[in-house]
Amino acid sequence: MQPKKNEKVDLSKNSSLYFVIGLSLILLISWQAIEWKTYDKSLYGYEALNVEDEDDEEIPITEQIKTPPPPPPPPPPAPEVIEVVEDEEEVEETVIESTETDEDEIIEVEEVEIEEEFDDVDVPFAVIEDVPIFPGCEKVSKSERRNCFQEQMNKHIRKNFRYPEIAQEMGIQGRVYVNFIISKDGSISNIRMRGPDKNLEKEAQRIISKLPNMTPGKQRGRAVRVPFSIPITFRLQ
């Protein structure tokens, strides 16, 4: 017996392709059905918008008012009429007499005494006429009193000299410049020191403060204040 089916015809040959096509169509139809939307047209009616003329804002036309300028000030009053009066009064001329004198004329001149005041004047030791007299120099001639004063001053310093112990321990030495004033009564005042150390300055002040009262210096016969300065050397041996 011969078979009824044709061997060349195979129905299952493209079955997978057809299955995929059919599945795709079903999915497309399903997606369209889900996304399908309907709207109520009655809710979306449009009405005409009437714009009335009343909404237009009328801008008033303004006019700038010009202020007239102020009136000019009134003119100044006319000056009064000035009457010219003739000067009838006689003016006396001032006569200036010559100050020149004749040779024969005698002029009397009053003598005027000029008093010089030396109350607050300090006369340096180097230029004073009469130097202060150190005790012990009274019998020395006037020309030798300066040298005598210097010698007595050096003797006084050597006699009262005492090196400060603190300065010795610290090895301090140097020169102290001492300035003082011999007053009009012969006393020593206004002692000032300038040196390398305060201890040396105190010792120099102590030495000068022990100076005795002297005969004050005189300028033109009057007692005056005499400033004097002397250096005191402190040296370690």
C-alpha cells in the first residue's frame, strides 16, 4: 500500500515562526486595548472670552504748570542830595623844629646809673673774676687761687675716696663726671653725676657732699653762683 501523506509536505516545519507571529499580534492587540482612553467631550467646551472696553485704563493728560519767576527786587532808594560845604575853618600848620643844636649851646645830660643784677646768674669757674676760695687758700695771692682750689679739691677726693665693695666684686670701673654749684653763701648744691654704674655715682656724690663751705666767688664785687665740674676716676688695681 502507498502512504496517503506526501513526504515532502511537513506541517511542523514553520510552526515556531507562526507561533511567534501570532503571539506578537496578541500582545499588540492587548497593549492597544489597555492604553485605549476615552474622554467626555461635554466637559471640554470652549466659551468665547469677551473683553469689555471698561478694562482699558484711561491715562489722564497732565499739563506741567510753569511757575512764574519771582519779581525782581526793588531798586535801591536814590541817595540823598549831598551838599558841598566850603571849609571856612583855618587849619593850623604844625611847625617841626629842628633838633640840631649849635656848637655854642650847652646840653646837660643826667647821669644814669645802670645796676647789674647777678642774683640768678651763674658765672663759670673759668671766667669769674674772683674764684671761690677753698679753706686753706685764703693767704694765697689772687693769681694763684685757681691752682690752689684745684689742689685742695684733689686732696679732698683722695682723702675721702672709698671704692664701693659691690663694684669691686663685679669688676666695675670707669670715670664719673660730677657737676655741682658753689652757692652765693659758699655751700655746695645741685650735685649731679654721670658715670658707668650707680654705685660709683653714689660714691662720687658722697665725696662731693663732704666738701667744706667756701668763700663764694664774686663778679664785680658781688657774690654769684659758680658751677664747677670735676671727673673722679675709679680704677681697679
